[in-house]
Amino acid sequence: MQYLNLLLLTVLLSVNMQAQNQSTGLWNGKACAVALTYDDGLYVHLDKVIPALEASGFRGTFYIPGNAASLNNRRNDWKESAKRGHELGNHTVFHPCNGKSKGRDWVAPDYDLDHYSITRITDEIKLGNTLLGAIDHKTKRTFAYTCGDKAINDSSFVELIKNDFVGARDVISGFNQMEDLDYFQIKSFSVNGQTAEELIALVKQAEKNHSLLVFLFHGVGGEHTLNISLEEHNKLLQYLKDREASVWVSPLVEILEYVQSKTAFNQGSPARPQG
């Protein structure tokens, strides 16, 4: 009887350790995943952010509207960045947002989603893929909802773009758990004036909860009203570098593809993005 009890205890401990290892190594063998995403295709992304990322060995996701000045003036720089592993994400062609319906007086009438049709927005999103594909020659990428808007009046266009993307980043704050990941409502934390310590606290929470953490940056050291100083941004990068053994930093498209492949392997069938 004593032998059986010892054997049972050994089995239980082994199962518990295996489950713990699976949990802590959920994200490509690491405790959590972090995606660094940057919106609007700013010059500062090319001049300051990408060099800082690469100095730490990281790659980011850059959501670029088709009418971004940097895309027209420095197309080759974006092309070379994509070759080095950065994701060029779709952020529509003209960055339309719901204007009057949400009290946004700054939205130009021509690019007010309140005046769009479902056909117009989906056509512009697909055109954005064509434009980016001509630059990076890639067929898989993610999308970022402009201003977090996903509907024309009461009609959502999310279902209509699911075949065009691996997933889509939202502006809703929160962590993403692998077991119930909604590929077309990826939660993120918007960055505007926080200190590195505040952002690092989120990374620590992601490690503890074994989750996907997505940062949403705009300006880094200027060029946008939503901004973080370059110094604080780079302090975050240094922390992520120091925690490289347990934190997986990668473009969002690569993280989502990994989750899909892992889900398919565990289920024995192709993974289907939730929406």
C-alpha cells in the first residue's frame, strides 16, 4: 500500500510539473508574448524606432495607411525594413474614422466612416493589402482598426475582412489569453505619456498570467499628439531584452500564426480564427 501511495504521488507530481511547464512555456517556449505595434507610418518609426528595435534584436509591427507621407517619400526604407523582418500592417488607405457620430470634430468629412458604405471601406482595406504587398511581397499580415472603429452605422465590416488577414488589432485595453484568443479583436494597451516603469509593469503582469501583451504606440519622441519619449520607449526595450529568456517579442502576425499552428497541432485539425 505504501508503495502504491508513493507511486501515485510521483505520478501526480509529474503531471503537475508537466502542466506547469506547458503553461510557462506556452508562447514559443516562453512565459508570455509581447507585440510592439506602431500606428500611422511616421517618419520617427523609420528614423528612431526601427534602429532601436534592431539594436535590441527585436522586430515590430507598423500599421501604415496608404496615404502616409513616409510611404510615398521613403518607400524603399519601408521595403528594406520588411526584408529585415518587420511587419508592414494594414491601416486602410485613408485612415477613415467615425466622426460626427463619436464627437470627433477632427475627422475630415471625406474620410468620415459615417459617410462610407460597407463596400467602400472593405474595398479600401483590400486596396491597402495590394499596396503593401507591392512593397514587401508578402501575402500574410494583420490589420489595425482605425480609431478602433469596426462598423458603418450599425453594420460591422469585420466578417468581410477575415479572409484577408491573419488577425486584427483593436484598441480595447487588456491582455490576450491563448485559450480564448479572438483573432479579430486583439486587445492592446495604448501608449501616451506613460513611463517605462508603467509599461514594464504590464510586461510583468503578462509574464504572471502567461498572456499576449500588445503595445499600441504612435509617436515615439515626437511627430504625433499621442506620444512617448524615446528614452522611456528604449528603457522598455532594454527590459524586454533583459527578460528575453521568458518573454517572446515578435511581430503580431508571427505570434498569431504561431498560435494558429499550435492550436491546429493540439486539436489535430486546422485552426479557425475566432471572431
